[in-house]
Amino acid sequence: MTTDQKVRQLGSDATTGAVPSLGVPSFIWQYECLHGMKNMGLGVMYPAPIAWAATFNHQLTSKAATEIGDEMRAFNNQEMRRGRPPAASHCFGPHVGIVRDPRWGRLLETYGEDPRLSADMAYAFVTGLQGGPANGTSPVKVAATCKHFVGNDMENWKGFTRYNFDAKLSADDMRDTFLPPFEACVKANSLAMMCSYNGVNGAPSCVNKPLLDGTLRRDMGFKGFVLTDCTALNRIGGPRPYGFAYTNSRQEASVLALKAGTDMACHNYYETLDPDAVAKADIDRAARRVLTARVRLGHFDPANRQPWSHLKPTEMGSPEHRQTARQILAQGIVLLKNTGGSLPLKVAELGKVAVFGPFADDEQSILGNYYSYPNHGLTTPLEALRAALPPRVKVTHDKRTMYAYSPQNAAADVERCKGADACILFMGTRIKKGTDDGHGIPVKARYEPMSEGENMDRTSLLLNSNQRKLLQAFIKGGIPAKTKIVVVLVHGGPLDVSELQASPRIGAMLTAWVPGEGAAAIADVLFGTVSPSGRLPVTWYRDAYSRLPMTDTRMRASAGYPGRTHRYYKGSATLYPFGYGLSYTTFSLSAPELVSTKGAGATAYVTITNTGGTAADTSVLLFLRYLGVAAGPVGPQAPEPRASIAASGCKRGGVRTDLLQALGAYQRSALLAPGKSQRLRFWLPLDGGSASAWAGFGDPAPPCGAYALRLSADQPVAATLVLLA
């Protein structure tokens, strides 16, 4: 290849990369796959990834990602068989950033605040999408792009944007919080990594050589190619607040990016990179990485000679894939409140169900972002309720009052509720997506102006003021006690719904996140076909948390600063803790049986029993908390049963830890009938870097001493593990 031809490989646009004389076809590196193939409405739009995290089921994540990969490869096969260039065999996903602040507008795209859960989900998504845990040479079904590396967890807050913000990330926070999901991507052999808009400790990520060539490639062992976020090269030299003002031009930014280890520009390097300003070896290295990915994707092989040539267009939008979307939401819905058994609603006792709120029958609000409207149609929550109920049950919904608040509209809704057996209100937040037409309603009157999404962080954790007025009208409106009032939340980030939690008139409340094509699962849960089993992958704080500056990137608590996430937070009481979630049944957990392995770790065996009257499954989360050296194997804080791990490699002598608790492991149970039990196994490894169950307790070795073991957020300490040197 000539130098010009090599440089043309380093862009995501189809128009630049083709070299017909050498048999190199054109290719677009810009498909989206965050929660489904975004391509002309052909694919299934699964629930938002935050709902995947709430399942605590990375096997289900692997299944869904496999299906997304199958749909994309099926489209690629179709295009190649038609004599067209390869297509849709690379995409931008997964989004593996850690949720540092609950106001972050793109929180819904992620797997939550915990590095272990996020890492497991990242590994499952990458291996599912790519067709397995690839090695350095094996074929890849669809190339994953883990994004955004690193510290891109703020959109637009008080003059600070994702384009001009310089994230000051300490070495401890990088190691213990921000890097583990990306390390999982490297372990899964993700073909690509996307550098972020923001700066990291002084330099924008995409021109940050210590970050890319040092941390990512040398320390973490990444072998794939790095590409910029779209328009990043413009932003690096652009004026603040929508640029970093780091260089004088895009031309200069292009040179710095290539030298730093950024191999591809979205949209292209070709227009601005001066080949004479960089070493030939830099161009060769970047072109080699990109072309190696294309070889592994089969771009130079006939369609019928590729491992996934059997995938046909019928994969796209298939009923089986739509059922997976429903399964994700069924397992990801979190029951937040259920007073007096308000749920499930007993269909036999229903004659009329009244439905309210802006998100009951609005298609855009349930798709989130990075979607294309499914050609095969979309079921809204209202349609799902009607489909689940027999014809004798009347379901009412008034489009005239669903979007706008006025005292008259609220009064009309309350009157309609008074005549129903159950009233279901769909409240929440609208995700920012393109242009919002507003339904012709002034913003001040609307229930759902855009409040979170890309380029938009929330300013408050509360529901929109008009929604709160409507809810108060229902609480104080004299609705008969026999009428059940249920709130379903449709949203991305956590909400302060403490008023609803405290009100005795609100019988039940659940979060359905952004349901996508899984909305039928809302009816499954409301009517008891499925018992809710999701758990919160993010802490839900009260609105006072919004006083914290989003620009403070510290994870650990300090004087006057409460810290971030369930791992470090020492502030006032939260509304719902990480891992919270109710069920329609009750479970009992046996005392753990502990088996230690010298120098390796420990295994905890726990028997879970369904002690209630409803068949259900659940996730059991195992948390570790450091008790200190004094607690030892005989200390009063260290409950039975106890086990010691010898030759653990722990650090002796007065070591302190900032970590309040760590999610050491988790398991999802089978569907258990009443009275049935299952034995769960939790492996707690000592080594493995960020994969260690003790990762984060030390620097990096954990301190010697006793660790309390607790099973799930609502359980007392159940056992003690002691690390011995």
C-alpha cells in the first residue's frame, strides 16, 4: 500500500478505505449495537443496558449480545451475497463506563456503579457479540468497541461538558473503580476500544499517550485498535465549553492522536492528517491494526466461506430475539415497594383498570437512545396491559390528559381512577433523543420534557414537578381505599421517589427502566405471571445528593465529602441501596458453608429456599466488609461460621482500607416453586487483579484480618473469612 492508501484505512467512513486494485472493499465502522442493531429498523431493540445489569445475569447478557451479533452478521451476509461491500460487522458497544454520579445523562447505557458487575457484563457482551472468547487470530463475528476510555461520566453540568472536562483520576480510583470493566474487555479480546472526549489528568484521552500506549496497551495488554469518539479531533482543538482547546487545530490534534496510539478517527484522519508530520512507523502500525481486524472479520473472504455464513435475514427481528428482550426486562424490573400485597394484581378480581401518565403509550420514551424504530412493530406498556387482560376487563386511558398537567386534567384523571379497581401511573423521565416535538404543549405544562441523555445531565433526582403534582392529586384526591394505586417508573437514572415510598396511598412501585421491546414484561410482573427478581445496579440517593459537584471525581470519602457508590459512600441514608429489590415471595438463606483453599481463595455454599407461596427466582449478592486485624478469627465482631485462608498474600500491619464493602460474587437462582431449595456456589478468588474478590481493599494487596460476609443487601452478616499471611 502507498502511504495515502494506508491513511485512508484509518477512518470510519466507507468512502475513504476502499482500495479496489488491492481487493480492499469499502466499509463503514459506525454501526450502533448498544442494545440492539440500529439499522433501518431491522433488528430487535432490547431494553436499555441498565436493565440488563439489574438482572445480575451475565449469561442472559451473553445470550442477548449473541443475538445482536447474529442479526448484524446476517445483514452482512445479505449484503455480501448481493455483491455489495461488507457491512454491520463492527459496532460501537458496549458502554462500560462506571456510574459515578446518578445525575449522569447516559447512565442508562451502562451496567451500573459496581466494577465487578460491570466487568462481568462487559465480558459477556463482548464474547457474545464477537462469537466467543476470541484469541489474537481467530475469526470474529462482529467487532465490539468498548467505550469510552476513560472517565467519561458527565455530559453537561454548569459549564463543564464531556468535551472540555478534565477528569482528575487518582491511581487508586483508576485501578479499583474505572479500569476493571475495560480490563474485562481486554480479557475478552475486544477488537476495538473507543477513547473518550474528556481529558484524563491533563490531556484529552485520544491524544493521551501515557493513557493509550501506557495504561491500555502496556499495562492492560490490549491488542486491538483504538478509535476516537465521533468529532473528537475537532473537539480537542475547539474552543470551550464544547472543545478542550488543547491544540490549535484539528490538523495538530490528528498528529498527536496518531502518535499517542489512536489508530482510527471517526469519521476520518484523511482530511486533516499530514503524513509528513508523523513517522511512517506510526502510520504502518495503525493501518496494520485496522487491517488485521478486517481480516478477522472476513472482509476479504467470500460470504459462503465464513464461520457465520449460515445466518440468514430471518435472524433480524426474529420472535425468539424479541422474547429475549422480554426476558431481560422480566428479570430486570425491580419492585421498590409493595404495601399489603398490592401486587400482583389479581386478574379475577379486576373489572376496570385505569392507566395514566406520559409513558404508558409513548413509543419513543420506551426506546431510549441509539435505536431505530422496529419494522416489525413495537408494543407499548398500555398495549401490553390490554393484551394480557381478558376482554371483560375494561382498560381506560385518556390521550387528552397524558402529556400535559393542569388542575383540570389532574382532576379528570382522579375521577377516572375512582371508578377503577386498579390505577396504574407510568411516571419517569424522557431520554434526550434528537428533536422533541413536545406534542404541541408548552414545556411548563408538560409531564415529560427531555431531562437526561447524551449531552444532558439531570439537575435533580426528583420527578418532574408536574408529575409530582399529579401524584399528589391521586394521593389526596379521595380515591376509595379499595382501589389499588401502582406506579411504574420508566427512566434511565435513579430517582428520588421518597414521597411515593412514604405515602400509604401508593400501594406499589416498580422500575421498568427503558423497556425497549420488552414492555410486555411489565404486564407479566403486574399480573403475577412473573415474580419480580431484579436488583438495583445503582444506589438510589435522595435529592440532597445533587448538591455534590459532578466535577468532583473522587470515589473515596473524606472530610466533608461523602464518597461515591455503595463501595465508598458514607453520607446520609440512601433511599434504596445497591442490590435492593423485592419479590412476591420470601426466601431463606442457610448459613454459608465455607471451604478455603490455601493461597487461592474460598468457596461459600449457600442453600436458598422459597419460603413463600409464589414460584420465583432471585439473585443472591455476596458482599465482603473488612473488620480489621483485631476482629481476627476469635474477635467478637466476627460471627460464625468462620474460615481462614492461609498464604493469602495479604498485607500485614495496621493497613487501613477506604472500601466500605465489595461485591465479592453473585449468583442467580433457578425458578423455585414454593418450598423448593437450591444450593448456590460462590467462588471468592484471591488473585486475578481486578477479578479478585478482595480487589479494592488494599493497594493492591488486601490487609490481613477478618472480613464479614453478607448475603444480599437486606441480610445481616452471615459468616467471617480471615486472610492470613
